[in-house]
Amino acid sequence: MTKYNVSAVINGHAEGLLLKPSIDSALSAREYAVANGLAVELIVVLDRPDDISRTVAHACLKDHPHARVVEVKNGDLGLSRNDGASAASGEYVAFLDGDDLWGKNWPTAAYNSAVASGREVVWHPEVNVYFGGTPHVFLHIDSDDPSFEISGLAYTNYWTALSFVRRDFLLQVPYSRTQLAKQIGYEDWGWNLHTMELGAVHKIVPGTGHAIRTKPPGSSLLSATSAAGCMPAPSRVFLNALPKRTDEPRSKLRII
């Protein structure tokens, strides 16, 4: 049985033909990683896929014994990421959404950074190039950077979901279900908060990048989540960051 360093997990549902360039991107990154001595498997997790997406996934992977398709019926991106982590056999998991692209050095550079670190780290690319409906560039911040302010996570998400992280940590810290009726959403934002609450740090891998497709207004989970007035799942990360009071007995301190 092959022991994989990295499991590349692509999450898809109804991307149709757009799924092919994403899979090709992951295959190219895998080829680069193998040339640099890594063992990488590819898992495409299809959540309630349409027929075109299913056909594309199987056609793209039919000649790749290191790759497989897993179908789930969650109707929920966070839960499908959890399924990808459960199906993975690599030491690390690298996520890619079914209409986005990796720079080909991403899994290799992220793995090298991870094994050189002695901490629990969620790794992110240095730059995200958004294309499609609203093109722009988004630079990730390193939580060790002096300019990093944890309070900013109260009103914006600093990092995308296309992270590189230890599989065992993912299994310990699963993504939450989106509950639009209860105004609980932004599964990636909520997960980032939860990881920091548990002591993990978020760092960038220099010289790496992702290309992320932006969708027309009203056609994405992000749009639906925003329209529902959602917030991320509750977290104690901000309470944990408060300065410790030592001038009063603990029994007199109250959190309002």
C-alpha cells in the first residue's frame, strides 16, 4: 500500500466542464511534486453532482491509478471537506475547489514548509489571483506577522479555504455545517476561527499562489450566505485573546 505524503482533495458538485481545468491543475501539481520526491494521491469529492461533472471527473482520472472519485450527498461544502479528509490517506491534505487552480509548486512548497515547522500550522499561498466576474488580487497575511490583528477576524476572513494542513488535525477539527435558517455560515471563516482557538497558527508559503474563479452575483454559496445574514459558528478565540486580569480576584471577574 502506497504511503502518501499529500492527499490533494478537490471539492466539486455542479461545475460541469469547469471541473476539468481544476483537475488538470491538480494533476500538474502532482507531477511536479512527484518529480521532487513526494507521493501524492488525488481525490475528487463530488457532492450531489450533475451528470456532466460526474462524467468529467471520471474521464479525467481514468488513466491515473493514484486518483479516485468519491460521491457524497451532503449538499454542504464544509461537510464534504470533512469527507475528503476522511477519505484521504496522506499525512497532509491540500484542498482545491472544483473551479479553481493551483500554482504547480503549491503542494511541494507547502509540504516542505510543513515538515520544517515544529508547530501546528494551517498553510496558505502567498497570493490569490481572482478571475472571472470580479478580478482582483488578495494577499494572505501570516498570523506571525507583526501587523496581524486577531480582532480583524471578527469582521472579515483573512484566509481562503484552499489550505494545506495535517490530516489528523483536520479530523480533530472538522468543518461545521452551514445552517442558513439559523444564520450560521461561512464554513471556512468559522473553521479558521476554531483552529486559532485551539492554538494553531496560519502561515503563508512564500512564492506560491492560487487562481480563484469568481462567480456571477447570486450564484454562489457565498452569495446565499451573505443574503441570509449569516455569521461564522461561535468561537472563543477572541475571549482567549483578551488580556488576563490580575488586579481583581477571579471570582469578581465577569464576561458580559
